[in-house]
Amino acid sequence: MNTFNYTYDLFKNDTQKLVNKCKQFEPDVILAIARGGLSLSHHMAQALNIRNLYTLNSIYYENNIKKDKIKIFNVPDIKNARKILIVDDIVDSGETLKTVTKLINDKFPHTTCKTATLFYKKTAIFKPDFTINEATHWINFFWESDIS
């Protein structure tokens, strides 16, 4: 399998590009999908000066193996939000982001949700509202490969 090593410098530049795209939405909440969306959402919250940063957990991959079912848990109470930016590192199949977005829209119907990722695959069933790169190889994110 071909891989692409995604360094901190690439991340920093791409995150600024993504922040610039998302500014027009003016979210009051950022919702990170843990674990992949944590580093990105933290940097975006800093850049957008948003203190309302929440996480939920979603498990669909174990390393590079897709599980049979998406597990979503630890959904925060964000009923007072108006505009929610859901953040993850990559849209691979699209199933996770599609499922999380539907869950948030169903649970908090008065909110407007948009999605943001660093990478997406054109073959995914869900395309994020804001994205930077097309994924054509397996991505080795620096936050996964810098520690053992």
C-alpha cells in the first residue's frame, strides 16, 4: 500500500487554509471526532478563537482495518449551539462523518452543522463542506507516527 507521510509543517499550512475556508461559516461550537479530529480541532479552535470545543468518540477503524459497525459515544450536550463545525482528519469511506452529522442533526435539530477535514477520498459517500486535500494514498499523520 502506498503511504504519504503527513508532517507537522504540512499540517500547519493546511490547517490555516482550512481555517480560512471555515471563517465564513462563523461556528460557535467545534465538535471534534476523536481521535483523528483532536489535533486539527484544537488548532482550529485556537485560530478561530472558539472556546466551545467539544469531542465525541467514534470507532470505525482499528489501525487501517475497518470494523463492521460504527460505534459513537460520549456525545456532548451542545443544545445551546447555533452553528456546529464537525471536524475530523480524513473522510475515507464517509460513513463516520455521515453518521455523526446525522446524529447531531437529529439530536440538535435547531442547529446548523457543517463539516471540515484535512483529507477526503473522492469515492466517499459523504463529502465534507470544507476540505483541503484529496487522499490518494494511506496517510501517516505525524500524531500517529511520532509516538510508539
